[in-house]
Amino acid sequence: MSQYEGVQQSVDKEKPSTSDSPRDVVVVGGGPAGLSAALVLGRQLRTVTLVDSSQYRNAPATESHMYLGSDGASPQDIRERGREELAALPTVTVHTSEILGVTSENGLFVFRCGDGTEISSRAVVLATGHRDLPSNIRGVAQRFGRSIVHCPFCHGYETRGRSIAVLADNPAVAAQPAMQALYLRTHYSDDVALCTGGTEIPEALREVLSDHAIAILDAPISSVTGESGALTIEFSDAPSLSREAIFYVPRYEARSTLATDLGCENDGPYTLVDHCQRTSVAGVYAAGDIAKIRGADVPLSFISQAVAAGQAAALWCDQDLFIAENHLQSVLTPSK
Ligand SMILES: Cc1cc2nc3c(=O)[nH]c(=O)nc-3n(C[C@H](O)[C@H](O)[C@H](O)COP(=O)(O)OP(=O)(O)OC[C@H]3O[C@@H](n4cnc5c(N)ncnc54)[C@H](O)[C@@H]3O)c2cc1C
């Protein structure tokens, strides 16, 4: 099937002029990926509705890092600046609601929102993100993103020189916390402990950790109390451990089922895309944390990556619409 077919059927439609008319594109999700996609599409004078249920993955964090020009800014500030830029574009509407369902008929996607609104469009950019799953360890969920952080690249610098613990509670990824402990020890601190909670760590890796003077505590973890700078890890049958910083990597899942509802090919929590952010369903693009390029490694979950992918999704979505509108498919796809 040609990549242009999904948008082909609506090629002769006039540009819609009312909000009840089909939009060119619905962008689902108002995190960095969705905001970036809506900005690019709006600037191409595409009519866009961005629908957002405002449950951002990094909502608990007070600071975000590594986003050029905004290092240290709060995630909320970054989103607000993005929203302000969208507000200047008359072709972009932002709608706060959750999309509960979608159908696809006659070249149009029809979205049903939680507030009863129905919105239709010729194409869709899914930027619905991931949801981190709560830990089994008491006290971790409410501290996650603030006093307990997940990523040395995002937040390691702020923990340099501090006493650090890495918590493990997922046997499926036993090596990951061990590797993280080693990474933190080699980059940021002489005082790193790995609290395995009994999770099995390969013997060879244990030896490497010991060689780097990383304490390995295998007792079951019962809770975390305190806040950043003065945290305490309680064990069920061992003395408690005081730490200034704690790292913990949660499991995660796709926040929305819209991609699978639309029939997009997926790989666990990821919607598979090509290098132009096209999913396996024509007219549907995905960007940000949910999108993974087919055959690639697990993608990087960073703001800059989400912004870049949202931009790419928007650009190729616009180009596919443009090609369909101008009947260029046969010119660009030579017949065999
Ligand atoms: C605690 C924490 C701290 C982080 N710190 C950093 C950092 O310092 N630097 C960095 O680069 N990265 C950081 N990250 C990673 C970064 O937050 C993500 O990579 C980025 O937010 C992904 O953006 P996104 O647009 O894909 O998803 P999100 O920002 O999660 O946005 C997805 C949006 O889609 C909406 N949505 C989902 N389903 C629907 C639906 N059905 N209808 C309507 N809306 C829907 C959600 O409500 C949400 O608003 C951090 C992550 C976490 C968890």
C-alpha cells in the first residue's frame, strides 16, 4: 500500500473553515512531542486541534535538564511557553479533554472526547506518552520525580558528591539498577549503594560493583521516608540506610490505547514508526515517548527527542497531505 493512500480520499476537500468541519490534523497529547507537532503544522496553515488530557510523564519533576536554552526550567514552564506559541496561530485550537475512542471511516478519523465533543480530521499525530507504574516499595511513588529520580543523564549532575542509593524492585530488569549504580559511582559519587531488595544480580556484575566499592544490600526494602538531601531507606530485616539522593527506574506502559485501537503495529509500550514517524496505519503518525523506529533500539525518552520527533511527524504528515492534495502519488511512486 502506498504511504499516501490514507490521506488520498479527502484530497478534494476545501480547507475547513469552522471548528465543526474536519480538521486537517488532530494531535493527541500536549507534552513536548504534541506541542512541537502542532506548532509545525499550524505554521504550515494546517487546521489543527490538539487534544490533551494533561497527564504529563514528567509532571512530578520541578526541574528539567538537557533541553537546550531551558536547562533547569520546570517542565510546566516549557509546556506553557509551547502553549503560548500555539495561541499565536489562528489555525491551531487546543482542547483539554481525554480522547476516549476513535473510528476511521471514508478517509476521516473521528475522535470521541471525554467531555462529549466529537472532532474529525484527515490525519492524526499520536503523542500520548508513557505512564510510569508505581513501585511496590512504600514511599517511592509519592517521591518519584522529586526526591527520587530516575535518570542520571537528566538528574545525575545535581547528585554529584552526594551519598546515593539505587533501588531495584523489578526482577525483569535486574542488571539495569546495577549498571546505574556503577554509572553513578564512576561519574558522580564515591558513596553509592545498590539496594537489590533480593532481586538477583548476575555474579559477574556483583564482582564489578564490589571492585568499585559499591555497597550491595540484599535485604527486602520496606519503605523510603524523608526528602531529597535526607532520605531513609528502611529494610524489613536490616538496619536502615540514610542517603542524600535515590535513583529508581520504574516500569512503564503506553498511557493510551489509541494507537492499538487504530490498528497500529506496536512493540510492547511502543508504537512502531518508520523514519518519517509514520505508523503502520496510513494517515497516523506517532512521536515522543510512545514512538519507536521499527528495528531500532529502545528510543531515548528526553524532551529534546520528543520535540524533534513531533517536528518530524508534523513535517511528514504535512508532506503526505500535500502530495495527496496535488495528486502527486503517481508521479512520486512510479508504476511497475
Ligand atoms: C520524573 C521525570 C523527569 C524527567 N526529567 C527529564 C529531564 O530533565 N530532561 C529530559 O529531557 N527529559 C526528562 N524526562 C523525560 C521526558 O519527560 C519525556 O521524555 C517527555 O515528557 C515525553 O514527551 P511526550 O510528549 O512524548 O509525552 P508526555 O509529556 O507524557 O505527554 C503526553 C500527553 O498526552 C496526553 N494523552 C495521553 N493519552 C491521551 C488521550 N487519550 N487523550 C488526550 N490526551 C492524551 C497525556 O495526558 C499527556 O499530557 C523525565 C521523565 C520523568 C518521568
